[in-house]
Amino acid sequence: MIRLNPALGVFLIAAAFSGACSGARGDGRASAHRREQGIAARAESAPAADTASGAADAVNTADAVEAADAVDAADTVEDADADTETQYAVWRAYAAELAAALDDRLLAAQVIMAGLDGKEKLGPAMRDIYRAVPPGAVMLFRYNLDSDKAAVRALLSECSAFIAEAGMNGIRPFMAADHEGGGVHRFGAGVERLPGAASYRKIALEQGRGRALALVEADARRSAQEIRALGVTLNLAPVAEILTPDNEAFLMERSYGSDAGFTGDAAAAFIRGMAASGVACIVKHFPGNSAGDPHREQTVLDVDRETLDLLASPFAFLVNAPASHHCRPSGIMLSHSVARARDPFRSASLSPFVIRDWLRGELGFEGIGLGDDFSMPAIALSGMDTEEAAVAALEAGLDMVMVWPKDIVSVHRAIVRALDSGGLSRERLREAAARILCEKLRFGLVEGGRVL
């Protein structure tokens, strides 16, 4: 077990945040000074020889005030963006230090999102597994969550505390669930089922986009309060894929529709609402899916690059949103579909051309790259077993792999062996772990870590 030095994290974060706030106050004073100077200059230069001139002077002064207010508003947005970017930089720096302190066992465990057998109580078998491999995240399904609220809360609390003690004391795992709404609802009775994404598309058509987006954010915020109180800290949602004739049979009500602009805006509203109540979001499935179901078969996005870029445009919008909008996703889940225009041979979740060159390089995404379930037939049909696929995905640029309980130990061993053999570099794995730890700092899963 590694014990953190909380004082170091608090010092680093507080110092940088203090600098950011001081800079913001300085910029604010400068902005106010510019405003006063501009209004004074307009007022002094305006003639007052007669009533007409006086009226013109008043108009000019009002124009000056309006223009200065517009400058102030722009400055405020810029200041907020700068402050938030500064905070992100502090989190990243501290996360990199935490990742560098991990030995191979804990480093390999941090990049695993592990399944959990059973409900209501952490059983002996799972305790043995989590003691050996304290994962960076735990994936929860209906069979884990189909109990009353008190039992769910107790299970998640027990599980989170046990993993934190077995690994890095002071750092908890993400407790994750698919909470999209509609048909994708993992909880039992007593927990609100969110409306399906398609229902907001209907509201947008009937009542306007503004009304629909306001509802997306309000519903997400309210629901996140409920699931956060149960111990869920990571939502594998929303779906940011555009609905097309090709993927409609697979996605159905899970998509916000065929309008790329509305899909991006709705996904942003969902993320913002969830984040406001303390729940991180993993947006899915980049760059998209085709007609087939990856749970059953290998699927292919057989479109040209221009069309592929359009399909991925909501993801690009979210990645490049201003930091002060609070709608950047903590992570993006990669599809198991083959995107032929980018890589004709490998699924997106295994392709460095998709992950490193496109998602990281061209779009500039800096959050967690998560692979969908690596036991799916879409991966098995590629000729790889779960262990091989997990290592290949990490080498290609993914940061976290989703693993069922029966495969946790074997996947962990495969990652450690790859580190020992040089097949997977420690630098690559530390980079992956740092991205995960950065988001844990952001969402308060590290003692003394969260400022905003």
C-alpha cells in the first residue's frame, strides 16, 4: 500500500490556484480601469454647446458604456477560462507525480476498470481479487445495483474504501455505471430513471432547442445528486453519436438524433448537469457505430473520412469546448467498430491511428480514453484474447480497459509482463494512470485534492 502525503497535494493545488485567482483579480482590475478610461475619454470629447449636442453626448456615452460592458463580458469569460485551465494544469502536474510514485503492480491496476460479482456485500473472493489488483475503477451492473438504496450505498462504500486501503491510501476508485436513461438503467426500484435521449429530440422539435437543453441539464443534475449519494462517481454516458440509418437499429433511443449540433449541445448539457452534482462522465462511443451490434459481431464504419469526421463532430465539439463551460468529458469510450477511413484493419479501440493520431493529435483530447468491454465478440473475432487486446489497447493509447471479474487477475498479469518485457513502456502506462488520477482529483476522489 502506498500512503500519500496530502500536504504536498494541497500545497501544490492551493499555490497554483492562489496564483490563478490573483491573476484573475489583476485582470479584473485592469478591465475595470480600461472601462473607466474608455467612458471618460468619450465623455470628455463630446461637445455640449446646445441641446442637440447634449443628446448626442448622451448617446455617445451610452454607446461607450455598452461597448465597455461587452468588453467586460468578454474579459470575464477569458478570465474564467484562464482560471479553469490553470486548475487543470495543476491537477495534471500533481497526477503525474502520483503516477510516477506507483510501482508496477499498482500502475497496472490503476488502468483497469474491474467488474464486481455479487451485491449488497463485498464477498471473500472479490476481496482477494481487489487486494491483489486494486483497480482504478469498478464497473457496476444491474445485478450489483438491484437492491434498496441503503444496501447499494453500503456496498459501494465498502468496495471503495477496501480498494483505497489495498492500493493508494487516500485515492479511491471511480465507481461507475451506465446511467444514460431510457432503456439503459442499471438501478433497482427507488432510483429515478432518466428519460431516453430521443425524448429530448422530440421536445426540441415541439418546444424549441433551448427548452430541451435546459431539461437535459436539469434532469442530469437532479439524477446525479441521487446516484452520487449512493456512491456512483462516474457515469458511462451520454451517447454522443449522431443517429444515422446505418446505426439506428443499434442505438435507437440512446442517441439525441441526426442533428450534429443538437447532439453536441445536448451531450454538453448532460455532462454539465452531472458534473455540477459531482459525477464525472465518459462520453461514448467514439467515433461511432454501424448497423451491427459489437456485443455480437465485428462491426465496420465503411464511410469516407469526411463523413467519419461529421459523425465524430459532437465529440470534437465537447473536447474543444471552453473550460469554463464545464462540459468537457472526463473520458471518451472508444468503439469496437473498425473505422476504415482511419484504420482498415483494427477496431477503433485498438488503433493508434484513431486514438493517438486523431483523438489525441488532431482533436486534442487530454482526458481518459476507455475501451469498451474487451470480452465482446467484436474483439474475439479479431483473433485476440482479452489479455492480448487489453495490452494492445494500452499500447495504442487507451488509458483504461474494462475487465470482467474472471479476467481481472490474468489481465493484470499480462500488463505487468508487458512492462517487464518492454512490450509496453512504463512511460505510456504512467501517462495513462496520470490521466485517470487527474480526473479523480477533479472529482474529489483524492484526499485534499479538489479546489473547484
